[in-house]
Amino acid sequence: DGDVFKYYADGEWKKSSSGKTVAITNPTTRKTQYKVQACTQEEVNKVMDTAKTAQKSWAKTPLWKRAELLHKAAAILKEHKAPIAECLVKEIAKPAKDAVTEVVRSGDLISYTAEEGVRILGEGKFLVSDSFPGNERTKYCLTSKIPLGVVLAIPPFNYPVNLAVSKIAPALIAGNSLVLKPPTQGAVAALHMVYCFHLAGFPKGLISVVTGKGSEIGDFLTMHPGVNCISFTGGDTGVSISKKAGMIPLQMELGGKDACIVLEDADLDLVAANIIKGGFSYSGQRCTAVKVVLVMESAADALVEKVKAKVAKLKVGPPEDDCDITPVVSESSANYIEGLVMDAKQKGATFCQEYKREGNLIWPLLLDNVRPDMRIAWEEPFGPVLPVIRIGSVEEGIHHCNASNFGLQGCVFTKDVNKAMLISDAMETGTVQINSAPARGPDHFPFQGFKDSGIGSQGVTNSINMMTKIKTTVINLP
Ligand code: G3H
């Protein structure tokens, strides 16, 4: 009936006084795999108090010491990659190998952040007054980056470890304390990841993990007066958080509808390989997944054939067997995907494979001849279903991309780099990849969604900067 896990506060593992738990359903078996504590609002209040106190002395801890602890946590996390990956397999049905990769990538991210932090936080600015009109050299201005206070991190189910540490590590190196609210699917992997920070010896109360129902503690956390910054990755919830949050910095990444624009001169084998990787890895459950292919009519038949051949080779089944396509995270997600497929069917899309579903497992599906009146042309399936829209001109492709309410990433395939640059400039997305599928990594690259895809820039350096404020001291000379 599922192992029960404790939450983490004040350096200890605790049971909630609510006496209640939240069940985590294994997407493959659809049975309860684990249970986590349903924390109460009073417990959140306590966590916020300890986070505030712990932050004060952490901010005074030398930067090199903070970095040293992060390096230690990174090493321990990598040692624990097998049990954490197992949680990812059971909780979110991530293919076994990808689950291990997520943990290793997270260890690397922590180390890189520690290194980047000691460099960029170890430097300030020195300005003199006489560069501005009307001033003599009578003022010396010194600036440094100081922590914000308590950072609230809310990662999504698809990267419960990696998108948690991408918030935790920059927050900590910059001298903040951290409260983590993990996604319910993925909460146990996140608790185990935080256990590695615990083993590394971070001060009590500096990191806390509260688990529970969004309906009970979600708004309470995000609107809590003790929170000085929110870093959130997920869906539309982010929009409502941004409306309710106080006057604090927000870093949000809220999904996308990444377009893949394919020109006539593109290397179609390269495109097909990237469509498979970009559209179907982790069964399309990535915000940066290729979510619509916009291909020039003259190249479309050949491209669709190549992609079809590769789709046929995808292994479909349980994550334990390291299949390419595994069950999507929940029944409601599978139902939503099915709704998009049925709408496309009714409106006349061409099915390149037969639609097949067993429980939460949906077989990979390429939909050709999708038109703008179909929901799937605009909505994010977050599943292994990819629409192809045939375009008559590059302008039409750019227009479709920019008509989306999302603006995360996009990609363009052509051998003409000049054309690619112009298309990149025209696409209203945070990142455009030339001749490769969209991706957030390497994790030190800037990562920012435009429009409904988010606010605030991510990537290691940007996240560290975002989790600090500028403190200025001016020396006035006599
Ligand atoms: O799901 C959202 C992630 O930020 C995407 O990361 O490009 O490494 O899969 P990824």
C-alpha cells in the first residue's frame, strides 16, 4: 500500500501533525507506490520561521565554505544516483537510463553553480561620480550582490530532481535559505535528493521540504509573507501564482509549444532524428519538446516518411525496461492527450500510425496535415503525439510560431545559416536552436520563456544573479 515518507524541517525528518498523507500513484501500475506527509499551514509557518533564522547566519558563512558544502552535496547525490533514479522510475515513469542521467546532470549542475557562484559573487563594482555630467570625483560607489532571504522552489513532475537543484543550488550559493515544495509525483525522489544535502552537513533549517496538497498549502506557501522569491516551473498554476504573489522577484517557466521549422534545403535525416529526440523523449513530457513541426510542403512527404520509419522503431512499454515511450504521468494527462487526438481525428488529420492506448501508456503518434483549426495545432499535449503542419512559405511558419501564446524555444533546420539567423530573429521565443531540437541544457546556457512561457531568466549564472539584490555603499569624499 506504499511506503510512507516524512517531510524535512529544522534538519529533521518529521511526520505531519495532520495525521494525513498524500498518495503517489505509479503511472505504470496505477497503484499507490509511496505516500508523503500532508503538511499543515502551521507546519509551513514553522518552516518559514526556521528558514528566516537559518538564512541570517548562512549569509555570513564565507562564500568558499558555501561552495564547499555544495560540492559535497553534489558528490553525495551522484553516489545516490541508483536509488533516486529508482524513485523517478516508479513515481514519474521516467525511462531507467534517463532517470540516472537526470541525477548525474543534477550533481554537475550543483558543482558548476558552486564554481560560478564563487566567481560572480566574489566580485562587485566600483564606480566614480565624475562620469555623470555635473559631478566632480567626490563619490566612490561600491556594489555587491547580497541574498534575497527565503527562496521558495516549486519544481514540476518531469524533472523533480534536476529542476529542484537548478533552484536550490543558486539560492544557497547566493546566501539564501530554501523551502522546497516538490511535485506530488516525484516527491520521494526530491526528498531523497534533499537527504543528500542533509548528509553533506548544511546547517539546520537552511533547507526544508514541505509536501502536501496544493489545495491546502499551495496558495498559503506562495502568498506567505516570509517568502522573498519564488522560482517555479510547471503549468498554468504559474500564472495564478504570479497574480497572487507579493512584490518579490519571480522566476517562472510555464511550458511551451516549441515549433520546428523545416526549410526545403534541410538535411532531412538530421531533422528526423531531432524530431524523434525532441518530440518523443520522455514521451513528450518536456516543456522544451518539439510540439509542432512546420515543414515546407516540398519537403513534407520525404520528412514524414523518415519520421514514420523512426517512430516504428521506438520501444513502447514500462520505464524499468528502459523503453523510449513509457506511460504518461497520470490518467488525467492521458485523457487530455486523447482529447486532442480525437479532435484532430474528427477534423481530418492524417494518422501516420494507429492511435493506441493502454491505461496511461499512449503509443507514439505522428499527425500529418494538421490545420490551424485543430486544438493540437496550439495546445501542449505533454505526451507522445506530434502534429505536422505543412507550410507554403517560411513566413507562414514564423507566423504560426508567433501566433502561439507560448514563446519558450523553437528550432529551424536549413543549411543556409544567414536565413537561419533571420528566422531566429523573427521567432518570438526565448531560444532558437539552429539545426537541433530545443533543449534547456547545457544548464549554464540562459533559459527564458517569452509570453505565457514565463518570466525571469534561468540558467546557472542568471539564476544566481536573480536570487540576489544589489547593495550599494557610497563613500562621499570631503
Ligand atoms: O520541462 C522543462 C525542462 O526545463 C526542459 O528541460 O530541455 O533539459 O528537457 P530539458
